[in-house]
Amino acid sequence: MNPRVTLRDIAKVANVHYSTVSLALRDHPRVSTEVKKRIQALAQEMGYVPDPALTALNAYRKTKLPIHYKSTIAWIDTWQDENEGLRDQPTFNEYFLGASTRARQQGYELQEFSMRDNDMSPKRLSKILLSRGIAGLLLPPRQTQGDRLDLDYDQFSTVCFGYSITPHVFHLVTNHQSHSMSLALEEVSRLGYKKIGVYLHEYVDNKTDNAYAAGYWRFRQRHPQREHMEPCIVPKGQSDEAALANWLKNSKPDVIISDTDEPTIEMLEALGLRIPEDIGCAWLSLGEDEERRSGVDQNGKLIGHTAIDFLIGMIQRGERGIPKTPIRMLVEGSWRPGKTLREKAPLPKDG
């Protein structure tokens, strides 16, 4: 058996210090591109492969050492609404907080860059990022589904949140929205609700790659014996109040599962409905501090953690540009009972 090729073996042939080899194989910016390419090619030629035991030991040692600042990761905010910002959305703010916390744990800093800033353009932003040595980008959801920002992606490692950026060419992390829908449907069924109404917004479902609708149709197929009603899918630009009132009048659901804050509790109460006495309500995306409403906690901070872990791995491996095969990472949500659903209905008495 041939002896294992070590970093010192490569360093001897390359006529450099073994620490330079270590940095080059991790694509560290302290080593010039020319030297990195030469050492990486030499390592491949010599048959070098990392020792997993040593890698694990090194990772363990790092957890025992104080974290030193390594680099900055950019969070690119493309929202243009001056009245309601990206981080005013509780779930998206959790993405940022989770990513920021995880970045600090790994010795990175997460910095926000907003396209609302005066004179900011994709070209100028690319120059700013490159001049600051920023190699990693996090792309949070766009306000409306649309094309990606025209940055110089060949220079960056990039991970995005969700499906609002089209076409879907980047690695992305998001909530497992079809699972969230299934989870909500199963929970309200367990509580004894019979006429389950699903209330979706066309633009929101499109931004989830139609995962909410897919989860609902799968539920219908799994439970053919149940009474099913057509979902209310609000077209973009249509009033929620008008769509809600018309749908409630025709369908008369005893519980509503909604993809956004609307219909709000106030909207339903304005129609003379008490919650949960007259109608139950569950939402597919709850804020972390939500206490009253029932529904799904999408685990936004864990989504942010996951995005950072994957992005740092890309940075360290030198993976830049648009990937040949995008990877989807789905984080499952958790059910929170809240107070907008009644307790489980009692079973009918015999006889």
C-alpha cells in the first residue's frame, strides 16, 4: 500500500511551507491565485486526499479556540417599498438574525447592503463588494417574483432564500412549504374540523414554487373520503376583504388555513365571526414572538443558520459563480397550537 500523501509532501515538491499548502487547498485569499492553482494541481497529481480523522480533530480544536474575525458576508436587500421593508417581515427578519448569529459563531460578519441606497446599482455594488474582499452573498427573498440582480456572480459564492428569484439557478434554502401545508391540514383535521378552507395568495404561492398548493392537493388525494372545498386563491392586486367575504359566503368553511397574515383576525371579526368559537384559523408562517395565533413556525433562524453553513463551505472550497446543478435545502416547520383553534372536538356518544 502506498503511503498517504501529506501536506508536507506537497510542500516539499512545491518548495513552499506546508502552511502555504494548507491555505492554498482551502482557497484562502492570503495565497495568490497563481500559487493556489499550482499547489492544487500538484496535490491532485500526487493523489492527495484529506484525512477525515485529522479534519475532525482540527474542527474540534477550532471549537475550543476563540473566534477571530475572518471576513464579511453580504446580505443583499432588493426591496424598494419605503413603508414596509424586507426585515419588517417577521420570517425574513428571522432569516437575517439566524444567519448573523451563525456567521459570528464562525468568525464572519454579516453586513446588509440595500439597493434603495442613493446611486446604488448592481455594477456599483459589485465593485464595492469586490473592493472589500467580500466573497459570499446571501440573497433574501425579493418583494415580488422576478429576475436576479445583475451582479458579477462569477466572483462570488451565492446562496439565496426561497424561490422568488427567477430563474432558480442558485443553491437555495427555504422552509419545506409543502410539508408546512400538510402539517397544518393534519393538525386541524386532528382537532375535528371538517370543512377546511385554504386561503392562498397567487403571488405568495408563486414565490414558494407553488409548494403550498401542492401540499393541499396531495392532502386531498390522501383523504378522498373527506369533504373538500375549492381553495380561495386571491389574484394579485385583488382586495382581500372582497375575496374573503365572497368565499366565506359561498363555501362556509369551519376553519381557515392562510399563507399570509391576511385574512387577519380583525378582518374576520369585522364580518361578525368570533375566533375560534365561530371559525378556526391557522397560519403557515408565524413570527417567533407570536402567542395568540395558531399555525406553523417555519424555523426561520434555523433557515438562516443553514444558509450560512452552506455558504461558508462554498467560500472555503472556492465555489464561485452559478452552479451547474443547484441544490435545494428544505427546513421543516414546527406546529404551534396558539389560541385561534378550538380544542379537539369530543367523540360522539354511542347510541
